[in-house]
Amino acid sequence: MRYLFIVLVGVLLLSWSSSGLCAEKAEFTVLLAQNRDKLEMAAAKVGNYPEALAAIDTARSSLKKAEQAYDTGRQWMGLGSLKPEAEQEVRHNLQMVDLALELALSRAARGKNVEDAAMVQKQIEMVNSRVKLLNERKQSEDTLRQAVQKCEATTNELAAAKQAHGAATQQLEQLGIENKKLQEQLATLTTEKAALMQELENLKKTVVEPSALPVPAATGGP
């Protein structure tokens, strides 16, 4: 009986120890898997911005170090718990993964804002060019109107100018119609320009500087 009791106690102790080791192994396996998933999701979001991709590469490197530390740090031929120094190294590298992913997303957002601001600036330049063209046409119209007015003043003195006066009058009416259209276009372009300028200012205000990023909480626990 005494022998059976000792054997039973030994079996129970071994069972408790194995359960603890499996729980610890499962914890780190889950952490590594979660970080792999987060890395791939972030990599799919950052686009082709070089600085963001560099941060993704840093995160991959840190994750690889964590996996290596986990693989080489287990005791009892890979079946036991992690050595304390290996556990610390795994957690440290997982924290580095989190920081690198935060940096990658921030750099991607900043790159997108810069692209958007450049696009808005280009649109503003196009609007300015069209406004300038309309102003030049308006000045030409004013000059022509002045010429017509002089022609009207000499109509009574120059009978031969009647035909030219009639043609000029028709031209003035046509120009009046065109002028109205130009005024409407100018008003529309002025409104578009103001909206684009406001959009550019808003985009400049939303640029996130990496130094302003909050320090993320440490991944995992001891």
C-alpha cells in the first residue's frame, strides 16, 4: 500500500507539472501567432511607402528573433518551460514588434497625407491657371467694348462706319453673352479654389509626426 501511495503521488505531481508546462507553452504559442497576424495585417495596410516598409521589415526581424528565442530557450529537450532569460528575450522582441508596427502605420498615414496635399496643391494650380485665362479674356473683352463705344460716338459723323457699327454691335452682344458665361465660370472656379485651399489646410493639420505617437503598452506579461 505504501508503495502504491508513493507511485500515485508521483503521478499526480508529474501531471500537475506537465499541465503547467503546457499552459506556459500555449501562452507563448498564442502570443507569437497573434503577433504574426498583426504583422501581416499591418503589412497589407501600409502600401508602398519606403519608410513604412522599412518599419515592417524591422517588425519581421523582431518577430523572427522572438520565435528563435522561444525555440532555443525551452528546457528538457524542447519539452519543458522557457528559461527565464529566454522568456525575457521573447517578450522584449514582441514589444519591439508592436513598436515597429505602430511606427509603420504612422509613417504610412504621413505618406498618404503628403500625397493628398500634393494632389490638392496641383488642383489649386490648375484652378489658378484657369482663373488667369478667364481674367485675360475679360480684359480683352473690356478693350473691345471700349473700341465699340468709340465706334458708336463717331457713327453720326461717319456714315461709312454704319456697317462696321452694326457688326460691332452684334459682336458686343455675343461678347455680352460670353461675358456672362465667363463671369459664371469665374465665380464657380473661385468657389472651387477656396474649397481646395481649405482642404489643403485641413490635410496639413492632420499630418501625424512620429514623435507625437503614444508609447504602446508592453505586449504580454511576465
